[in-house]
Amino acid sequence: MTWGGVAALLVLLWLVLRSFASHPSQRLVSSLATASTFVLVGYLSGWLPWVLTLSRSAVFQFYAVVLTPFSALALAMVLGMLCSVSIGEAPARVPGLRLTFNEDAIRGRRVAVALFLVAATVLALLFFPVWSGMRVADWFWQAHMWLPGWD
């Protein structure tokens, strides 16, 4: 969910910036723009103070817990937009966002969302023993060290 949430936050940021960059007569003032702005402000209000703290060399992971709900909301909003589930208004009204609403396109996006959710569930099951602190074999632990900084 973390990487999907980051991607979703970037999509929401793009939507909000496109909304503000549009001509004032065409500016998007909808529940989608308002919800996107709320999620972005909530996420940044928990993240920016740590970026601005130069005296500490490390940010402990448990401080990032406050970011998770906003990341999850962003991911849910973007997945909902991909599945053509609207928040107040149809996503096609977002300036610069050209989503087609024919049945094949909607079906394809819904399949992509389903595949993403299946992959996220499989990864969660794979990492659950490590996250929950269960005793695991060394080979199992090493199999989970995907990035250089994780060991």
C-alpha cells in the first residue's frame, strides 16, 4: 500500500494543480478537488515538519503512522476514479483528466484495480510473518530483503 499510496498522492497532486491552473471560468470547484486537497494537506502536514527538521539525521518510522490514513484515502480515491466511482461529480469533469466511459474501458480499469488489490493482498500475506514479529527461518528473512537498505 505504501508505494501505491505515494503514486495515488502524486495523481491527486496533479489533479489539484491542474484544477488551479485552469482558467478561472473553468476552474474545478467540486467535491473531488476539495477531497483531494484535504488528503494532500493532511499528508503534507504530517510529513513537512520532518523535512524541515535539519537537526535530526533520521526520522523514526513510527512518526510516519499519521501519514498512513491519508495515503490510504488517496489510494482509495484514485482506485475509485479508475473504476469510475464518482465523488460528487463524474471524474470526466476534472480538467486535463480524459477518462473514457465506454464499457470496455471501465471493465479494463476495473480489472487493473482488481489485479492491484490481489497483488497487494499477496504481498501483505507474504510479509505478515515479518511484520508481526513471528520467528522465521533465516532464508525466509533474506528472501524479504529486496532493497539494499533493508538488511
